[in-house]
Amino acid sequence: MAFRLFKRGLKKYEQILRAKPFTTTITTNAIIVGLGEVLKQYIVKYNSTQEERLEWKFNTQHLNTMLIYGVGYSCLFSYHWYTNFLPRLTQSKDPSKIKMTLKKTFLDQTVNSGLADSTFLYFMTRLNGGDHDDAIEKHKKDFLRIFIMDQKVWIIVQLFNFYYIPIRYQIFVVSIISVFWSAYLSFVQHVEEV
């Protein structure tokens, strides 16, 4: 029963994605980034002391800044990265599946990850009221930690994704993992020690 419902939902999502790919991708990413932030806030609440839980309030500013970043940068860049840039960069006369998978994963984890991790730290610091110097300090402090975790998570995900998953479902795989990735990024941005 649940599997049939999931399959019907996936088909409907695919229809909407085909009809309006840009709008659907942006809406999906906004929901995912929002879910990641909500997940992070409730994990922080759950791991707080009893006294801290009584004083806890949902932080809408954190949610709003994550949504602004998620839609403004992440969605716009990611949409074009996966639909235009990456396919063009990986065109080859030798389209063996393993070579294509390795090439896509390599480019995704060098160009896309480095840029995404850097811009996340910079723009989120600015959106949260920090100035340019604060954003540079945040980058110096946390970039390597995020980039290493990025490699640990996304190389495995993307190797699997690019090799086994049909192209039309690849964004769905990235979206599922992104809920947890967004929560991790929000932890790094808003909580001192992760």
C-alpha cells in the first residue's frame, strides 16, 4: 500500500517536473532546505537540557536565511549545474558508463562542492548580519570541515546516483540526501560545535 502510494506520488512529481522543471526544482529545493533547517532545530532542542527546552523557541530567522540561500543560490545554480553545465562538461566520444560516472562525480565534487560550500559560509554569515570580515573568518574556520564532510557524503551518493539511477530520478536522490545535508550545514552555520 505505502509503496503504491509512493510510486503514484513519484509519477505525479515526475509529470510536474517535466512540465515545469525550473519551478519544480526551485520549489523542491526550498522545501528540502526548509526541512533540513527544521530538522536541525528540533535535534538541537532534543539534545538540550530540560531547562533549555522550556525556553526553546523555533528560530524563524534561521529558517528564513536558509530558505533565502537555498532558493537564491543553491536552487538557481544547482538547476543549471545539473541540467546544463555538467552534461556539457562531461560529453565524450567514449561514453562508457563508468568513465562518465567518474567524470561527473569528479567535476561535481571539485567545482560544484567547493563553490557551494564557500558561498554557503559567506552568504549565510552575511544574511545573519555579519559583515565581509565576519564572513571571511567563518570561511577560514569552517570551510575545510564542511568540504571534507561534503566529500565523505556526496562522493558515495553521486557515484551511486550517476551510475545506477536514471537521469530523470537523479534530482530525487540528491533531494532526499539534501534534507540531511541542509541540516548539517545549518548546524555548522548556527551551532558552535558540531
